[in-house]
Amino acid sequence: MRITVDVKAGSRDDSVEDLGEGMYLVRVKAPRRKGKANAAVLKLLERYFGCKVSILRGHISTRKIVDVEWEESTKRGEEESE
């Protein structure tokens, strides 16, 4: 699944906010230097979704296209409803 992520680097706290329709706002404490913010975004999204994620587009932009690589049985929310 592909999602669009807007990144706010240098934030006070790390957080992920679901804005709906495949859009997410990700705030990370890491600065926008030497890929530190991108690494923090990937780590935070992997924890949020519980699977591997990768940046497809936007490596040097605040808006990124991210691929969430999960299987059908590991989608967020399905485990909670069972």
C-alpha cells in the first residue's frame, strides 16, 4: 500500500497522525540533516504499522510517498478487532 506522508522535522515529539485518505502527518525530533529525519520517519512508521516501510519518492522533500509492505493479516486494526 502506498501512502502520502508530510514530515515536520525538528518537532518537539515524535508522532504519527492519520489525516484520512492515505495521508499522514509525521512529526520527528530529528533534524533535516544527513538523512536523520528520513531514518526517524521510517523507524516511527515501522512501529506504527508493525511492518517494513520504504520511501519511494521525496527523499529530499517534506512530502513523501511511502510504501507500506504488509500482508493482509497484519493490517493495523485487524488484530484489535479479533
